Amino acid sequence: KTGEDVYARVGGDPTIFRVAASLLDDLQPKLLDLREKKVVLVEPFTVTRAELKLPSGTALLVQADGVWQMVKPLAGKASGQAVSDMLNKVSQLHATAFRDNVTTLEQFGLDAPKATITLHQAGKDETVSLLIGDLTPSGEMTFVKSASGKAVAVVPSLDVTPLLAAAASYWDTDLLTVPDAAEITK
């Protein structure tokens, strides 16, 4: 390096040139810039079953013929919108940083996660599981991990908080369904 420039050459060519050091920044991106930042790879529309282990309890949601049903803790119709929102939030979780070469999950609260979301996708044998751990010391970020991944991801806590909602939030809240062609007279 000399001043604002660096010396460079093309491998195998004896010619040496001076290039602006700032050009090297574009040629040497940070590892995080090249890394897939999605925590779990899942297509929400392919999910047919969701197993939720939440701080408030467990829930089992199953899709049949395009309609979501809650199997646990109560059996009945689930809110398709609430389930769809949850699946979209899971699929859109993006890491802002990673902790690699993790030897123990305990330091991130992932040895006994506060929540686990396991998704089954149509046509795929493997499930996708998201583990939700502790907050970072600032509280603004949360440690999460794909059950099959090696790295621990750091994501904004605001993106994770909706995923910790009680199982009751997935229950269908419609009290009455009136057919489109119905004419209410009384």
C-alpha cells in the first residue's frame, strides 16, 4: 500500500500497477454480505402442518383442503390469516449477524429454547425447525437457530416477538359465518 493506492498485478503477469485502495473494498466483500441471511428456508404456501412449542404451551395446526385446523390445545377451525402471518414471519426472518463455531447452545438460551416452531412442507420428508433463544444483552436482538443449521443467528427482537404469541391467537375468532348469497331479514 502506498498512500491511497495499492500495488497490484494479475497472477502470472509481471506487470505491476497502482490501483485505488477503495476499489479493493468492492472486490473483497465481507463474509456477511455473501452469506444467506434467511434463518430458515421455507415456502409458506407449502406448509401443511405447524407444531408450536410456545412459552404459553403447545399448539398443533394442520391444513386440510386449504383450511387450517387447530388440533391442539383445542380442536376446531384455526384463523387462516393468523397462521399465514406466522408462516410469513418465519420465512422472512433475516439475520443481522451470526455466531459461528458455537460449542455450546447454552450461552444463547438455545439448549432449552423458549420456543420451537416446526414446519412440515408438502412433498418434503424433512421438517424445518426454528429455535428461539434468549435476548441479546441490549434486548434489541434475539438469538435464533435453524435446528439443522450450525450457526446461531442474531435477529431483531421485534421480528421474533409475534412468533411467541399464545396458541389462542391462532384460533378462528369468527363467531358467525353468513353465506354470500344470504339475505338477512330479521
